[in-house]
Amino acid sequence: MAHLRVEVGQYEKLQAQLLDLQVLVELAIEENDDSFDNEINAGLEEIGKQVEGIEFKLMLDGKHDANNAILYIHPGAGGTESQDWAAMLMRMYVRWCERSGYVTETLELTPGEEAGIKSATVLVTGEYAYGYLQAEAGIHRLVRLSPFDYNHRRHTSFAAVATSPEIDDTIDVDIDPADLKIDCYRSSGAGGQHVNVTDSAVRMTHLPTGIVVQCQNERSQHKNRAVAMKILRSRLFEHYEAKRREEFSKMQGERPDINFGSQIRSYVLHPYRLVKDLRTNIETGNVDAVMDGDLGVFIEGYLKQKRDP
């Protein structure tokens, strides 16, 4: 009901703005006064932007597109180089969330030995978080002069990003307790004396699929178990949905869509500066803005192409 109120409210606001502009146009015609032109044009431009935003949201019509999202980031092979790249990606997504009005909560973070991260799990809360962030699932490639190389040579690094919708308790995802391996360990990184000296962190392994989730954000093991189970339910839902889509594609005689193992975007910092999405061919030379969370053109471009290939 709250979601529908927002949609109806947007429509009523646009309708009121359009009626105000209509009155202004009639007044300008009646008075034969072109001094209203700038105000009318500005009003039409603003209404156009709002309509475009509403039309774009209509593309996010998947079953769980309106849900919160769980974002997973893992470095590829390459040690410190890839771990640093994974940390850069995590910052990029956190900045995008801040720009877009979403709230982020780090559920699990394993730091690298020298720099960067070995893994991260982030909950993104807000309407259509999953609808937008599903566009980012895949392999991200970085080319740069390495700050960790004594000879300052050019290196190529990879990191994997995966997303799944946060699934509420009304969605049935069958998990047999006998299929779970649960390990408890001490949290790493900051968190206070209590966190670091007790086995409060939880790692769950779903044996049939091999999916592993972790949570070390909460102070108590009980709370971390509950959060880890929520993450696992979301990962399993996405896993089974992906298998269903793949089977459907085979039945249709089509190749599967972009999947987790596909390289989707290149970020080149040397010998030139360019970010290019390999699915849509959208590119920009403003690398700094992209790394600061300016991802709208890539996300929207991919979603539009996905809807109208």
C-alpha cells in the first residue's frame, strides 16, 4: 500500500504541475506576452524529466526488482592487485548508493593482508535497489600502472560482482539443516574488544550447491547466524532462478543471458583513461566520476538494452 501511495502521489503531482502550466500558457496567449516563455519551457523540461524517470522504473518489472539488494564483491587471481581493485569497486558502489538515496550496511568484510579486501557482502536498502544493481553482476577488469609494483609496470586486475534480491520470509526457499555446514570464528578487522576475542562470526556452507556466506557484522553469534541465513536464502533463490532461466533458454534454443562469469566492463587508467561497458558499448573518459559512483549511464543503458535488445 505504501508503494502504491508513492506511485499515485507522483502521478497526482505531475498532473497538478501540468495543470499549472496549462493555465500559464493560456494566460500568455490571452495577454500575448512572451515573458512567460522561459518559465513555461523550464516547467515542461522538469515534467519531462520526471516522466522519463517514471517510464524507466516501469522497465524494472521483474518479480523482485523492487526489493533490497545484497551485493557480493570478490577479487580474482592476482593477490594484492586484485584485492585492491575489489576495495575500489566496493567504494564505487557505496558512493553510487549514497548518490541514489540508498542505505548500505556491510554484512561481511574480509580485509587483504597488504591492502584491499578478500571479500565483501553489502546490504543495499531502498526501492528498486536490486532492479538497478542486477546490471552490475559480472567480471570487472582494471588496467593501470600498479602502485604495488616496484618497477611501476602496467597490470591487469579482475574482480567479480554478484547481486541477489533480499528475500523476505514470505518467499519459500527450502533449506534442509542437514545440508548446512556452520563454522564459527573470530571476527577480523575493527569491531572492538568483544568482537575480536569471541567466536561471533559465522560462516555457512550449503553443501549441495557449494554456496558459502559469512557474517561478522553483529556482536553476537546468534544475530550473525540469523543474518547469514538471510543472505543464504537470497543466494539460493538467485541460484535456483538462474538455473530455471538457463533451462528455459535451452528450451527456447537461445544462449543464456550475461552471467556471473562474463566480463562486463573495462576500466583503463593507463596508457589512456576510459571506462567501457562491453555489453552496450557505452563509454566515458571521465574515469574519476565513475569511480566516485557516477554509474547511471551504464546501469540505465544496460537495462534499456535488456528490455529492448
